[in-house]
Amino acid sequence: MRRERGIIVAIDGPSGAGKSTLAKELAKRIGYRQLDTGAMYRAMAWLARETGLDLNDDAAVAAFCVGANIELQPQNGSSRVFANGREVTAEIRTPEISMLTSRMSALRPVREAMTQLQRRMGADGGVVLEGRDIGTVVFPDAELKFFLTASAEERGRRRFLELQAKGNSISLEATIEEVKQRDAQDAGRALAPLRQAEDALPLDSTGMSIDEVVSFMERAVQTAIAEKGV
């Protein structure tokens, strides 16, 4: 498929694999836009918590999705996240929201609403998207797909250091256990479970620096662009 602005780069993988950080850096290097789909789902979860949404009420969830307005505004190579007009960029990065996000993303109305929004935002190409099902559901025709992972212990350690730096009080052991629980939820859900697309490039970042991973991805992007003639 011919894109107006370049190819679509899809990065999928489990929680804590560093997808957002790497997608942001890769987009910066290749001059593409980064669409933080994980932040979009987190914003939906935050909004559901604030409104007291009953996740077991299918009709209420469907109505909630129709009325929810999630926006990403680029700023200094990153994205500001808004839910119904309120900025929630910092508030969505908590363990509580992480677990609620996993539950929310298993609901069909939520996934359908987010999938349609993400497709509209990335249809013209020239974008880097990361998530759980970008290369399998949202953009199965993406010109380049990565499946990024790392050991649960490594991902838990990274998440622990991130939370600790933000002043959150949580143990390393609890963080690793949260990562494992999130893995089980994401892989075991009936709707759009986490899995590697058949045509995705597997990339285990355990023991690799951010620069090493991004450099690998950048080379793959350059090859894909050359092959597609974009």
C-alpha cells in the first residue's frame, strides 16, 4: 500500500519492554511521528476510574467509549496526553492505572474505539506506533513490524527504577510480579491477545542499551524504506 508520508512502523511487545522509549527515540531519528497508543489506553483507563465506570456493564462501557475523547499533542519529541480535555500525561503512569489498562483493553468497545482512532491517526504513514496488537490487528499491513521483549526480571527492574525515580514506593519483587501478571492478562485475553505477528522481527532487548536497540531498528527501517521505494 502506498503511504503519503512514509511507511508504518509497528512495535509490539509485553509490558515493560521499553516500547514507548524506543518508539520515541526511533521516531526522532527517522523524522517520523510517534503515536503512543499505550498512553491512549492508559488515558481511557484513567477516565474510567474518574467516572466510576462499571466495567461489567456492557451498555455503560459502550456509551463511555462514544463519549470519551483522547488526544495526543506532540511536545519536544514526546506527547502530552489529554482525556476529555484534561491533561493526564503524568497521572496515567501508575501501577494502578497499568493494571486497570489491562482490564480495559480486554473490552471489545474499548478496543474497537481505540483501533479506529489509531488507524485514522496513522493511515498516511510516516508514523511509529507501539502497543500490544499494532502489527496484528490495528495495522496488519504495516510495512515494518518489530516484536520487542525482554525477560520479566529485566522489565520489572526497569519499571521499578522508573517508578522509584518518580517517588513511588514499591518493591522490586512486587514490580516484577506485576509485570508477570500483566503478561498473563495480555496473552490470555480472548480479544486481540498479545502475540508476535508472523512477519515481525523479534528483538530481545535484555542486556542491550537503548542506543543499541534503536540503531538496530533504524537500520531495519532504512532497509524497509528502500525496499518499498517510499
